[in-house]
Amino acid sequence: AIRLAFEGRFEIAVAAVILAIALDAIDGRLARLLKGTSRFGAELDSLADFVNFGVAPAILLYFWALNGLKPFGWTICLMLAVSCALRLARFNVALDDPLKPAYASGFFTGLPAPAGAGLAMVPLYIGFLQGDSEGHRYATLIGPAVVLIAALMVSRVPTFSGKTVNRVPREMVVPVLAVAALVVVCLVTFPWQTLLSLALVYAALIPIS
């Protein structure tokens, strides 16, 4: 994604970050299934998350739009990357916290890194739908939105977590598989419309959580 951003191939770069989000959703479950979990793997996972969801989206946004704000654009992108690093560090520390509140098992503290990356790239989804090859004219709107997402990542706002869903009830297997298949088909056929819709639904769930 970073290389593609330098080359100006933004649509494929965004697709690479989305692929990373999808892989992040299954890597922990896969490691547990294969009995391959380790402390080394956990640390490597966090480092990969920082690059995938902090550095790559920040560089994408900078080259696509925010470099139009000169030093302010770079500062905003750096804020996104640093907020992602702080969010991941706090998550790792919280794993060993014996005083976590009861609700914490079903919620994240702050916006999770993959969701933050997905929401930060919403301006690119909209730009692709409009056929814009770059978004410099929208930089003054994109900048504050990215700052808000960075703030949510380091905030203590509870957000829904799907990590506690380890088993799907038997009667719900077919509907869940059907919805998952529909989402995949929509992602392949209408990628930017689907990603924008998913991002808006997730953003709407934040006040509810």
C-alpha cells in the first residue's frame, strides 16, 4: 500500500489496507486454532497493525489530499500514526490488567486500529466514487475528520468488539454465511459503495456502544 501510494495507484493501495483489515480479523483465531499462539506472535501482530493501520493510511491520505495543507497536513498524518501506536500499546497493556471493568470483555477502549484505518480512508472511498484522482480541494475538510478519528483511537470511548463471539448458534449459521457471502460479493462488485456503507454503519454504532 505504501509503495502504491508513492506511485499514485491509490485504489489498489486502499484495497491492500482493506485486505489487511480482513486478515487481522482472522489471524488470532487462526493462530489459536492451529495452537500456534506465542508472545512473539502477539508482539509481531501489534507491529504489523501499526504499519498496516497507522503508517499506511497516513501516507495514503498525505499523498492523496493532505500534502495540500503543507506542514499541517503532515502533522495531521503523523497524529494518526502516533495515535494508532498509542492505541495498540494501551491495548497490549490492558491484556494483563487484573482490574478491568466487567464490560471490557465485550468492548474495546477507544476506536480499534483496523476500524480507525477504515474510517480514516472514507474520503478516498468518496473520491473514488466521484472519479477524483486526488482530493487536494477537500483537504480542509479531510484534515479535521482525520484528527477526530485519531482522537477517538486514543479516547476511552467503549466500542463494540466481536472478539467475544466464538460460536454462532446452529440456527444462525446459514443466515450468517449468507450475509457474509453477500458482503463479499458487494465488495467485489461495488467496492467503494460497500466500504462507504460499512464505514457509516460502524460510525453510527459508536454512540450506541
